[in-house]
Amino acid sequence: MDATSLVITVAIVGLVLYKQFRGQFVGGRRDVTLPFVVIGIGVLTLAQARPEVTAAGVALLAAELVLAAALGVLRGYAFRLGTRDGWAYRSGSAALLVAWVLTIGVRVGAGVLGGAVGAGPLLSTSSALVFGGSLLVQSLVLRRRVAAAGLPVRPDEARRARAAA
């Protein structure tokens, strides 16, 4: 992973962690938009880097994607849900912290294992793709939990402004 990709990845992960542990209202498009943006960055990174693709690399990447999705499910269930000002509100928990540590551990472990089997470039350039997929799964699980609990979802700022006008 080059320095620019590393800085961007760390910045995105840091921002996501900050927002998840700070707490925020559930809903709006950002919960689904950000994962797709990160997935897009991951696809572009892979397309530009054109890393060597080996059977071992593909198998390791597939395993990491499955584990990342499973950890996205775990993180989606690890949020504390409640209401604030009448709207669904989520906040971090100790379980969410553990799930994030596991997620980062899987990423680091896959990178180390990928380097050992000659798939390091493929795994290092797929960080954003894996992270975005995991965030998308997390978001979908959280939205399903909110819907199942019957909690009211706060509309986007733009929709609230239009409704007030």
C-alpha cells in the first residue's frame, strides 16, 4: 500500500470510528452512501494498481471479504439503539469496540498472510474494497434492527428543509 492510500484509509477509518462512538441519529443517505464511496475507491485503487492475481490471493481475498461481512453483521448488532428527540439514535458500546478490533485484526492478518503467499499487492490494494463492503453490511444490519424495533428514522437534512418550507 502506498503512503497516499494508507493515509486515506486511516483517515476514513478514524472518521468512521469517531462518528460511531460519538453517537448519531440513524437514517439519512450517508449511512449507505459512505460505504459505496469507499467501495468505489477500492475498485479504482485495484484497477489502477493492477496487482498480480494468483489463486492464493483470490482465495485469501474471498475469505477476508466473508470475514469482513460477518464482522459487519457483528458491528451492526453491537450498537446501542435508543431514541433522542423522538428519533432513532445509535451509539457505540464495548462490543462495538471489540468488533472493530477484530475487523482491524483480520485486515492486518490478511495482509501479513497475503505477503507470505505472494499475494501482498492484491491484499494491500483491496483494503478500501473490503472496508467498504464491511461498512455496507453493518449499515444494512443496523437499519434492519431499527426497522424491527419500530424506531422512527430521522429524515435527511435536505428533506427536513423541504418539508419545513
